[in-house]
Amino acid sequence: MEINLDGIIESYRINDLSNFDKLNKLKPKLNLERSIKQILMIIKEPHKVYGHGVGSGIDIEKINARLELIESTLLDIKDHLGLLTSMDKLSMLGDERLKKDNFTHKIQEANWYVYILKCGDKSIYTGMGKGEIEEKMQEHLDRKGSKYVSSRGMFKLVWSKDGFTASEALTEVHRIKSLGMEQLSLMIKEH
């Protein structure tokens, strides 16, 4: 989006130097912001600039490492100038609990977990939850969780894994439920 600063400047009286000074300070920031957006576009979609199949896997790894350094430097510059967006701030945090979801292609919290219970009748229950797994286990103990588990008596947590986004957790539950008993037993033993 191009901003016509000349037209804005003309609309202010020349005598009012404080407004004129504010506009002069704003102009470099606007140009820098536009440049940063263009560089980030190249970083995120290099094939649109360079074309497909431009190098070997090693070359691509080197380019990605250099691009990460450039992106980090750009974030530092934007921080120094006060131009950071909320997504930029999240990028700077480097929080392992945030990741790009493969299904939605958006940054999401990876605070979901998947678990396997062995019920009192030797049947297997696979579930998922958000937050702390201890709270979910207490729900099952209080018979507030799954009707399947509460109807089977006692249970034992035999496997769990966290760090999933919601869609990843659903996919993992589906994958586990499609395993045969031998594969499932092996998965539990390896955990």
C-alpha cells in the first residue's frame, strides 16, 4: 500500500512544525516496513522468486540457515524501531509449545496429548486431552470421563505422549486405533 506523504504534508500547515516532524520520522519507518515485508515474502516463498529446483538438498539447507539468520535480524530491527506485530513477538519467543499445524497451516499451541489406558477387563482405550494429563486421569477416576472407561472398572495408564496440536492429536488417536494388537503392544512396551 503506497502512502502519498506529499499530499498529507501539504494538508498540514508549514507553521505547525511538530506535525511536519512527526511525518518525517514516520516516512523511514514506512519504507523499512515495506522492505521487511518484501524480504519476508522472499524468505517464505523463495520458489516464486528463484523458481523450482534451484539447488541440492545441502544448498537448500545452507540457504534456509542464512534465511533464518536474516529473519532473526529483521525481527531485531523491527523490535528496535517498535514495529513488531503480535506474530513477530511469538516468533521471537521460540516457544516449543507453539508450532505450525500441518492440517490448518496456522501457528497453534501444541498443548494436546494422546494416551492409552488398559481397562480392568483387559480392553484398550485410546483418548486425547488438552492441558495436564493428571487432570484427565482424575476425571476418569471420578467417572466423569469416558463412559467406556467408567463402565470397565479400574484402569491403568500404559502410554502417553504430549506436544500435539488438536488436529495432530486426532490424527494420532486414529493412527493408534488402526494398529493391530501386536503393533500396539510393541508401542506400549517401547514407551
